[in-house]
Amino acid sequence: MNLVGKIFVVLIFVMSLVFMAFAVSVYATHRNWHDLVTNPEATSAKPLGLKPQLDQKKNENQQLTQERDQLKNSWDAEKKARLQAVAKVETENEELKNQRKADQMKLDALTKDLRAAVQAMQALEDAEAGLRKDTLALREQITKNQQERDAAFKTSVETTDVFNQTKMLLDSVLKRNKQLADDTANLKAVLRKFNLKEDPAAYAGMAYKVEGIVLATRAGGMIEISIGQDDGLLKGHKLEVYRIGEGVSKYLGQVEVIEVAPEKAVCKTVPGMQKATIQVNDRVASKLE
């Protein structure tokens, strides 16, 4: 092999090394674009793909949009509530203004009345001062008969006061008498309507409308009941005794109050009126419906 051939061999070897270096460099810098775009999970060797990143950003953007809409709705609700509160406050303020205006009108009227009263009082004081002055002038002119005239005037004033008081008392008595007469007429009309007697003594033995139960039974037809003086019972009042069982009311007889306490009473059976044996928890009433 001549010199030219050796030179070509060396050049080919050098060019091979250069191309091999280029190949290694290209391989080292090569990137898998498919994995770069679609890689679903990030690792230490491969980052998360661009498409999953885009989807993630879209989801984040959607969440932010929803949060923005929620915040906007909340803001609109708060704005509406604020407007309602402002309207309510304005309404209350208007009512307070109207109330203040009415109070001011009342105050002006009272002030006017007060001024008129002050003027009237001033006029009375002026009149009183004039009367005092006239009285002093008269005292200088009159003689010893002044005492008699004063006594007569005093007697006349006292008599007038007594007359006025008597007249007022008479008017009050007449008015009260008329009112009592009207009330009596109305009460008599009610009594006649329900066929009741006008004499209170006719109802002396009757109790007020009360109801109670039998608390205990004693020998000799004596019973203790759950109502007493606080309910209007008095000695001598008569009550009816009955029993309610299975929706049916059974009449047991009549009893008379013989002892009364504030909250209970003792009764005895009225002879000839007992229809059955009275037991505990039987009911008593002033009148059967």
C-alpha cells in the first residue's frame, strides 16, 4: 500500500470516529416526544406528560371557575341581603322620622299650650296684684265695719263652697242611683228570663259551680272531698255525687258540707238521697249538667 492509500485509511478512521461521536451525541440528546406528551404519571426519570398537565390545568381552571361562580353567587346573595338590610334601615329611618315629626308636632302643641297657660297665669298674677292693690286702697278707706263685712263675706264663701260640694255630691249620688237602678233592672230581667228567684236567701244552701273528687270515705256516711273554702264552699252547701265508668255517668246521691278547709271539705250524706255506696275517686259537683 502506497502513501496515498495509508492517508485515505487514516482519513476514513478519523471520519468514522467523528460520525460515531455524532451518533453518540444524537442518541444522548434524543427525547421520546410521545412520552413527553402522554406520560400519565411523573417519575424521577420521566416527568408528567404535557397532555396530563394540560388536563390537570383544565381541571384546576374548572375548579377555579366554579369557586369564582360560588363566590359570585355568595357576593350577589350578600349584596341582595345588604340591599334588603339597607331598605329595612331606610324604612325604619323613615318611620322614625315620621314618629319624630309627630312627636315634634305634639311638642309644639304642648309648648303652645304651656305658653298659653303661662300667659293665663301671668294675667291671673296681674289681676291678683291689681286686686291686692285695690284691697290695700279699700283698707285705707273703710272703717271698723270692715270686720263685719269680711265676716259676712267669709260666711258667704263658706256657704257657697258647702252648697257646691253638696250639689256635686247630690249629682254623684243621683248618677250612681240611676246606674244601680239600671243594673238592678237588668239583673231582674236576667232572673226572670231564667225563672230564678230574686231573694238571695232562696239560694243560701247552694254552692258555686264547682267540681271535685272524693278523697276518702268515713263511717256514718261521711266523705272528704278535694274542694274547699278557696273554691267558694261554705257550711250547709249541698253537692251532687256521681260516678263515671265506661263512658256512663251514675248518680250516687247528695251530700251536705259540714266542715270546710281552704283546699278540702268534709261532707255527710243527706238522709234519703243516697242511691249507692260512695267510693274514693267518685266525683262531686254543685250541679249536674
